[in-house]
Amino acid sequence: MRKRLRQLVSTALAAAAVSTAVGCKSRASRVNADAAEISTASVVAVGRDSIVRRLNLAGQFQPFQVIDVHAKVSGYVRHIYVDIGDKVHQGQILAVLEVPELDAQLKGTISELARSKDDITRDEHEVARAQSEHNALHSNYTRLKQAASAQPGLIAQQELDDALSRDLASEERIDAAKATLAAAKQQSASAGADNERVSDLASYTRVTAPIDGVIVWRYADTGALIQAGTSSNTQSLPVVKLSQSSLLRLRLPVPEDAVVYIHEGARVDVNVDAVRRSFVGRVARFTGDLNPATGTMQTEIDVENRDLSLTPGMYANATIELERHDNVLTIPVSAVIRSGDHTSVLVVDKSSHVQSRSVKLGLQESNIVEVTAGLAEGNLVITGGQSNYQPGEAVRTNLEQVKREAIDEERSGGTK
């Protein structure tokens, strides 16, 4: 009897335990099902940042100056001292020409100048002689006149008249000698100018470099006839082509919609892939005129190239900063929903429910965009898969951090 009672009690307790276990499992299943119905959304908090509008362009390096060096006189090349690739300095002799007739002209002008100087010396002596003669004659006339005044009748009037005539004639000879001297000086000045002209022409037989640079082409060899490059009526052949490569121009074609933002001194980040070189430049000048064929404005940056590591003709990638807004509200571009002209975002409120909110946007970079209206700092916005969420829906949030590394790399234009 007791044994049977114990079996009944054991059976009842087992049944109760099974019932309790089944009930707990059922409640857990309902909780898990409810939890599974709540989606998880990736969100980012609205924050403040600086945002920049940048323009990426491809540009080409050009020499600061390229000059065809011509001879100033015609002649044959006696010596040429440079060749392609040579670095030269301003004033350095590049070639020497041979002009035989010019040597003869120079000797003639030197002789004429010397003769004119001798004429000046002779005429100066003539003026001095005439002056001495006049002094003597004038003194004689003065004595005679004084004696005649002191004792009337002592000196015959004819003698006084002859002395006066000789005195006046000597004055005229002085004037004539001075005129001859002035003419000699003028002749000497003319001879000096002619000598200087021919001497300059003779110096032009030495062809020199007008600037520091690199010889990029040589047109003439020893013995070649070179025509003077001073006449537009002849097709004169240059001696060499000289490129100023220690300073380069980086030319960038700025599109029409960005022209208004270009100004002298604007920062430009430059990256030259060919030599793996990056640097910061500044806008030096721009044309202020659009090319009607391309709709672009040529803009130039001066680039120091003293080591000649950059070669004219190389291409570079340049990034120009057009606009900058500091301490403004920003969100990731992926958070923006665009529908025609309307822009909105999905915001998760404090009760973890989704709200649709219209926003106005400002400047945009590739990863972030400025918000000018519609959001406040600290709001949580959904950053992806917005079509999976409905306004009013409860969600769990997974707060993400804005990927600053990617933004900073973009702002630096990929340069380091």
C-alpha cells in the first residue's frame, strides 16, 4: 500500500515538473520571437566638422620660359660649346661666330677715333696760340691808346688804327679756332659712336645665354652659316633652344563652374606619380578668360625645380580648395535619402523609433555632407539600408564612428 502511494506521488511530481518546464520554454520562445522582430539599425550621431569643396584636375608641367637663342649678327660658327642637355648660366658663351668684314670695320673705326682725337689736340693748340697772339696785340693797342691819351699827338692816329685792327683780327682768329675745335670734337664723338656700334656688333659674335637653363635642342654645328635674328625679312636659324626648367609652370584647366572660386594664393595639393613626389603649391596666375572650345580657364602654379627632378611635359594630379565651412553640422553621405529635389534622413528618436525628417544640405565631400537645416547635433541618423525601415518602427541602434581616416585622406588629396 505504502509502496503504491509513493509511486503515485512520484508520478505527480514528475508531471508537475514537466508542466513547469514546458511553460518556461513557451514563455522563452515568445520573448525570443518578440526580440527577433526588432531590427538593428546602424546609426551615426550628427556632429560638427570642417567641410571643404575641392576640385581635382590633371595638369601638365611647362618650362617657365623657352627661348630660341639667335645670333645678332650674321656669320659662320667658329666654335659651339654646348649640346643637348647641358646646363648653362646667364651670360655663359654658347657659341662664337666668325665675321671677317666686321673685324675690318672695327679696325677702321679705331683708327678714325684716334685720328679725331689727334685733330682735337691740334685744334686745342691752335686756340691757345690764337689766344696768346690776341693777348699780345691787345696789350700793344692798350699801351698805344693810353700814351696817346696822356700826350695828344705823340702817337699817330694811323698807328692806333692799325693796332686796333690787328687786335680785332686776333679775336676773330680765336673764334675761328674755337669753331674748328668744336667741329673736331663733334667728329670725334661721331667716330666714338661708330666705334661703339661696331664694337657692340663684334661682341655679338659671342652668342651668350640670356637666362639660366638647359639646352633642349641644338640647331647649328661648327662652320654653319647663321643669319642675324634681327630682321623679320629673313628666316634666321637659331643657334640653340634654351629652356628655363629650374622653375616650372603647372598649367591646370579650371572648368567654368569653378572659375569664380579661383584666386591668387589659393592652396593646391599636387601629386606627381611619375616621380612619386607630392607637395603644396599656390595659384600664381590665371587668364581670367574662358577658352570657348573647352569651357575652361588656364590657371598656373609656379613650381621650384632646382634639382630638375621634374621634367617639362610630365603630368600631375592637383587638388584645389574652392570653399571651406568650419564647425558645421555634418552627416555621412550614405545617410541621405534623395527623391527628386527632396532630401531627407531617417532619425532614431529617444524612444528608439524611426522618424523621417526633411533636411537641407550644403557643401559635400565624397564621404560627408553639410546639414544646414533639419537636424541638431547629437541626433542619430541611419546610415544604410533605409528602405528596410518604416517611420514609427522600433529599432535597436548600432552606433558607428565616422571613418575619419578616409575623410582625412580625401582632404589631403591623397598626398602625404
